Amino acid sequence: MSDKHLSSQFDSELGAVSTRVMEMGGLVESQIRQAIYALSEFNVEVAEQVMETENRVNAMEVEIDRELSSIIARRQPTARDLRLLIAISKATANLERAGDEAAKVARMVGSIIKSGAPRSLPSMELRIAADMASALLRKALDAFARLDTMAALSILKEDDLIDKEFDGFVRKLITYMMEDPRMISPSLDLLFLAKSVERIGDHAKNIAELIIYIVKGADVRHIPMEHIESVLK
């Protein structure tokens, strides 16, 4: 069998795995949107749907990792191709964890509803941050599909905005609890929700970092933004 034929088969298998990753990403995006809707509308049925979807996301992660292991064992990829396969596995893990955070939001929303907490809780900023995190994950998946390093850089910068939203929301919750001690318990629930939203943004950021790792071979985790920009020049 010719090397060209082997390369063609590898590309076909890689394309199939990439398609599965995008499908998984779409499922996680749906989880996040539903979790935001459940919070906005105080809808326990939608919250339950998010939690049911979690099993499908988990199963997809296992299937993708199994296929990646099979490709590595059979194709013995070169260094760059191996880097790509490792990055796909890590991206899949980040998607699964983002789905976990969406499920946490859904569970907490259900708990808040069942506790009879008032709808007047200050959740608007949280919904804005959640929309930002969902959009950031969508951008990360699109950039990953195209291996677009400039889009990845933009995502890394945008994640800082979500962190600022989180900090502002925490300050508002503290003020809210000081004004009305009866709202301490439900406000703490919202604080946990906000942390989950922030982590979804972090997982989008991680996927963006993987794009740079694939294309440039550079690990840009935990380094200043100006250093990342110099890597991409």
C-alpha cells in the first residue's frame, strides 16, 4: 500500500474524529443555552433536560478518546500529527467539563426553584456573563475547526471580559446580602452559578490555547499575553 494511500486513510479518519468533536461541541453549546434559559425563566423542566444530556456528552468523550487511541496505535503518526491528536483529546476533555458546568448550573437552578427563592434575585448580570461564555465556546470551536491562531488570540483576550463580569457580579451579590440577610442562602447559590459560568469561559480559553499548540508547537498556558502575541508573530 502506498504512503499516499495511507495518508489519505489517516486524513479520512482524522476528519471523522474532528466531525465528532464538533458534534459534541454543539451538544455542549445546547446544554449551556438551555441552562441559561432555565435560569432566565425559572424553568425546572428545561433544567432537567440539561442534566439528561450530560450522559450523552460523557459517552461521546469516551467514544472519541477510544477512536483517537486506535488511530495512534494503527497509524503511528508523525510528531505534528501526534500533537494534533493529543490536542483533540484535550479539547474533548474541555468540552466535557464545560458540559459538566452547564449541568451544575441546571442542578442549582432546580434547587433555587424548589427552595422558593424569589425571582427578584439579581441574575441579569449572570445571564449576560453566561451568554458571553457560550459565545466564547462557539468561537473556540469554530477557530479549532479552522486552526485559526488569530481567532484563538482574540478568544484569550475576550476571556478576561468574562472574568471582569464575574468579579462585578460577586461585588453586587455581597452588597445584596448585606442589605437583606434573608437572601444570603439564595445569593450564595447564584455565586456558585457564576463560578460555573466563569469556568465555561476558561474551557473555551483552554481550547484556544490548544489551537496555538497545534499550529505553532508552543505551550502558551500560564504565560503573559504579550508573550503569546510574540509567539504568533
